[in-house]
Amino acid sequence: MSERAIELEVLRYNPETDREPAFQRYAITCREEWVVLDALNHIKENVDPTLSYRWSCHMAVCGSCGMMINGEPKLACKAFLREYTGVIRVEPLRHFPVERDLVTVIDDFMEKLKRVRPYLMPKDVKALEAGEYRQTPAQLNRFKQYSMCINCMLCYAACPEYGLIPKYIGPAAIALAHRWNQDSRDGGRAARQPEIAATEGAWECSFVGACSEVCPEHVDPAGAIQQVKIRSTVDWYQEHLMPWLKK
Amino acid sequence: MSRKPYVRPVTAEWIFRHPRYVRYMVREFSCLFIGSWTLLMVWGLKQLAEGRAAWSVFLDVLKTPESVVFHVLALAFAAYHSVTWFRLAPKALPVQRGEDFVADGVISGAHFAVWAVLSAAVLLLAGAF
Amino acid sequence: MQETGATETVAGLRKEMMHTMEQHAGIYRSGEGLTAACATLADLRSRYGGVELHDKTNVYNTDLLQALELGSMLECAEAVAQSALARRESRGAHQRLDFAARDDDKYLRHSLAYYGAAQTPRVDYCDVVITRSKPGVRDYSGGHE
């Protein structure tokens, strides 16, 4: 088991004592197979217990440890040290306010997620005795990739539109709305449209595509957003040219 | 609790943070050339409507070195825009056949094919061959 | 906890707890190992008082969070080890090399660990409520009907 000498440059911020964030450098010895999260845990356990950051599963399924690593939004548990040379710069996830060290305030995303109603609104409500809702593999595949979102918010950090226009609902929220819209059991598309078809919804997107590039679960939120745009356009024409048709 | 969340300022340097953002801005920048070319065509139409003399003026302008440089750049940017757009088309238009989706290459390929056919038709009508 | 002049670290105590549990209260257990685990955990719990908090902020203090979690984990660990030591049989995930058979007469009951005035938890039992799944032979070896 070989080891490496690594230097991490971490952006620190203590709201009780600091006016603004500043970098702190840590020089440590790491094992070759470590990820950035292992290095952070090592620092916290042995060098500096005051370093604060979020993490949980350490296997890229919970979405807690999103942060900027050498300027790229990544999951700290999925960023292998061996892929980096020189000093590794670790910063809190971009486009969110910094609470403390690497911990960001994620309230904006949580609120936007709620607004798109990311839950089943059944087309035909079934009584429990009537049994399960049934779905074919084809119906599942229609929405499956959008259900893989782990709410890690790397897409928000990558999206320049979200950075410049904080009102923008953002990639993950729209992708999750789209997940439910595509679900054959669901009848809530009309209820979600006012949010995702609004100006701050899909129309703020200019298809940069960075969100899909950084997504660790290959959800492809960019694709979802364009599909929402097309659907919204069809809706608009239907509403104005054939208002007697239900959405 | 003494919370004081810090908001990091967003500046224009985001464009240079990663090649993907530079490529995006180049793609978006193409709109300046495409827009200018469209205005040039509108002017050309106006000249055509005003008769032979006006039309000759238009043709002479088109033949100037500045115009040639502009057209070469405009073509390059427009082609870049079209190529990136067609390659992204499958993301916006997924086609599901049974359980699986039609391969991205097929949908992009169809776009390129139509582009080639239409271009050939236009050139034919323009007397290129 | 808190204040200065401390000798213990959260990470250090946590590592010792993890090592003891992995070694003595893991897949295969024995009376000897569990006795050692109980002694170590009792010792760790008393040393826990000597932990110093390095992060004294009131905003997202994960040093404090981890220290509080360690306290709870140590109590949990000792409850597990004491209950396992008292359970002189093997049942499901609790496999004892010194008591390999299952003993429904004595141990078809839930273990309850009570923390009172004494440091070491007292282990007591309550009956299992049997409804749909009845006790029976659980043979997963594949070589049976």
C-alpha cells in the first residue's frame, strides 16, 4: 500500500470571526487509493478538528459531499487523489452562500425543489384494495434516468445561468419535475407547468450543457430541460389556438 | 446562533473557468455573425427591389475583401453553431422504440443528412452545378 | 467535555471503539472476546469525559456534533457488547463460537439494556410477540428440502 504526500488548499470561513473566506493549506500523507473526502477526514481527525464539511455515504449515492475541487464541481468521495497533480484546491460548492468552511446554505434549492412538486399526483387514484399501479419496462425507461438524481447540486454549481440569475429554478428541479411528468402513473403535469414553464423555469436555460457534464449520476438535466421547453411550446400553441383541448 | 452566510460575487471570469464555457460562448457569439448576415440579406433584398443599379452596388459590396473575410467567418461560426446544435438534438428529441431509445447518432445523422440535401438543393437552384 | 488540558481526542476514542467492536463483537463472537470488549468500552466511556472540543464556534460545529455522536455510540456499543455477552447462544447475526446452538427456552426474548446510576448497563429481557412468523429451523445451507 503506497503513500503520497499531498497538499490541500481549503477555503475556510468562520462567520463568528471572519469577514470573508480565506484559504488554508494542509500538507498530509495520504494513501494512494484515497479520495479527497478521505484526505479531509484525515485532516479533521488528526490535524484540524475545526474543519467543517458535509458527507455521509462515501459512495456517491447520498449527494452530501458536493464541493469545488480544482474549480470543478465534484463529489469529494468520487474525486480520486491520483487524478490530481500539485496542490489540490477545495472550495464550497459554487453559487450557494457559504455557511461555514465547506458547508453551503442550500435553502434555495430545497425551496425550488418543493415548488415543482416532485411527487406522484396519480392520474387515476387507486384504492389500496385495487392493487398496485402497473408499469411496463418501456414505461419505466421513459423516466428512469431522471429518477437517478441524488440532489447533490453539482449542476447548480456548474450552471452559469443559475450563477448570474439566482431566480432560475435550476437543472435538478426541472429534471425532477420532468421525471414525474414522464411517469405513466402521474397526472400532475398541468400542476407543475406554472413553475417549470415560467420565465424562471426552463426558459432561463440557454443549453450550456455543463449541468449534464458534471452530473455524477448521468441524469442529463440539460436534455430534460429542452424536452420541457418543447412541451411548454406545444402547450402554449394549444392553449391559444385550440383552447378547448385539455393540456 | 451567529450565522452570517457569505455570498461569493459572480464575475465574468466564469467563461474562462473551463473549456466547455469558452466553447459555449463561441457558439453563442455566432449569433452576431448570423444576425449581421441576415441584415445584409435584408439590405440586399431592398437593393434588388430598387432595380439593376442598386443591385449592382450590392454585388460590388459583396465582392470586397472585407465582405469576403466577413462571409468566411460567418460561415465558420454558422457551421459551428449548426454542428453543435445537431449533435445536441438527440437530447431534446428522444425517440423511444419499445424499451430502448434510438441511438443519438441516428437522430444527429438524420439532421446532418437533411442539411446536406437542402444545401445541395440550394446550390443546384443557384446554378452551382 | 470542553475546556482545556484534555488528553483524549474524539477520533482516537472512536477508532479504539471501532477496533474493539470489529474484533470482538463482529461476525463470530466468544465469551472471552466479549468480556474484553465490555472492559474496553467501559474504559472508553470513562475516558470520554476527558475529550476536548477544539472547535468552539456556534455555527455548523461538526467537532461538537461528532463528539456528541461518539458519546451515544459508546453507550450503544456497550449495550450491544453486554447483551451479547449475556446471550449464551447463537441466533441470527449473533454467532457465538462457545455457544453454537440456538436456545429458544432461555433466549427467545428481546435483550433490553438499562442505563442507570451504575456505569455498566443492566441487561434484562422481555418476551417476543409471535404473530405471523413462527420459530422454526433456519437452515440456509441449501442442502435440505
